[in-house]
Amino acid sequence: MNFRSIADLSCTVRKNLYKIPRDVDLIVGIPRSGMLAANMIALYLNLKFCDLHSFINNIPITHGLSRQVRYSALMKPSDARHVLIVDDSVLTGESIDIARKQVAQCGMVAKTTYCAIYAASFSTIYSDIFLEVVELPRIFEWNVLHLPFLEKCCVDIDGVLCLDPTRAYLEYLTKAAPLVIPSYPIGHLVTSRLEKYRKDTEYWLAKHDVEYAKLHMLDLPNSETRRRLGCHASFKAEVYRRQRESILFIESEPHQAMQIMKASGKHVLSFSTQELFCPGFSYPIIERHARHFGKRALRKMFRFAKRLFDYN
């Protein structure tokens, strides 16, 4: 499974700016995901930017006053000579094809170049420019909780759907502030909340229109037992492992995400850090181990230096 975060998107855009024709004077984003990528390109190249609807309808272009943009005399889309029309990814080419037809019908005379940030190897033909090949299956940070594939996912609650506890716990259960509410039903909600709080949890989920097939909760007598056993990750991993149809676990915290991945042997996404932990070879795992060993080495060096100083 391939994953790209918003940070990855920015890096991909920055590294591939050389692919964009130098005479482009206006950037246009295909709603919705293409808007994010198009805005990044426009900011890097210091060009004006608008959405596809504004371009087709020749709506005057506005921009901030903090700096002078290139082609500042360009006041409306019809003034542009070469337009770059951007989408975040291309798979079947349908979105770009619809955009091509809309642009052709609106009568704009500017030269148009179509750009996709991410393409599969078989879909590069659908855009004039692509910045990176990312094969299927793939997921992106900006839409991971807004796709039908959520029915094949296990999802944590605290730290993903709502804030982690910040008030009296019983009050928190029903009044927690939502973070991201999914747009499609979730296959399995998996939380280390105790089973005795099921009704409160179901109340919050219903209140915020979170749809799901099954809610898995930790069946222990109290939080003291849960802390003593330290079974947060092992419980989630066992539930995830049993769901053969589940292809991704979305966990709030990176350390638990790595533990769930190791115990289940399946992909886990840390929602707070937007790291995908993959079975076997995984850069996030290597990086985390490197940071861990680096901190241990620094602590040992500090203790050694302190003993040496005390001795002298």
C-alpha cells in the first residue's frame, strides 16, 4: 500500500517544478483535491490561482497584498495566455476529461496544459504532465477518511474522530469535540475505551452521524486494570487481525500504530503524525528506531560525561 501525506505532496510539487512550462501564467485547480495541489504550485511559482468554476466563468481573480505576484496585470482568467489545470491524482482520467470538455465549451482561447501530481503507471497518458508515479493501492492524507474503502478499515476513536480526553472523563465521553467525521460508513471502530462506556460512546457517534458496522470495546472492569495490563495496542491488533477483509487500521498515536502493525502483520496509519507503518521494511519504523537509539546513545554519553566530571 502506498501513502502520501500533505507534507509529501508539498515535497513532490517542489521537486518537480521544473516540469511546469515556464510561460504558464495562471494556475487552475480542479475541485476539490486539485485545489490543494494547485495552490501549492501557484505559491511556489508566485502565480495567480483560481478554481475551475471561476476560470470557466471568467470571474475576476483576487490575491493577497503582502507580495507582488508575477503577471500582476492578469485580472481575469481570459487575460491568461497559458493555463496549467491541476488535479491531485489521475486514475481513469475521468475528472481531467470532464475538465477538458468544460474548458472547450467555455470558449477560452488560452493554451491549456493538464497536470496530475500523482499517477499510476497505466494512467500517465491521461494528463499532459504528471509529477510522480504512485501505484495502487494508494491512499492520501487529504481524503483517507472520505472514501468508500472505510468499510474495509478499522478506525480508532479518540485522537482520530474526536479529541483525546481533556476534561472529566464521563463528561468527555458525550461531549468530546469532533475532529474529522468520516463521509462513509466505517467497517470496524476499535477503541480501548471500556465496555461499560458503550452507551455513552454510541450516543456520541450517533450525535455526530458516524456510521459503522461494528464497535469493538475493551471488556475490562476498570481503567486501573487496563493500565496494569497495558493492552491497548494488543487488543486493537487482535481485533484487526481477525478482520480478514480489513486492509488498514487508522490509529491515533504513532507508538501504538507501530505495535499494532507488528502484532497484526498489516498496514497501520498513525493519524497524528500521518505515517504509514507497513509490515516488513518500513521507513517510518527505521526512522523511529533510529531516533530511539539516538536518544539512548545521548543519555549514555551524558551519564559517562557526568561520571567523568564527578571523578575529576
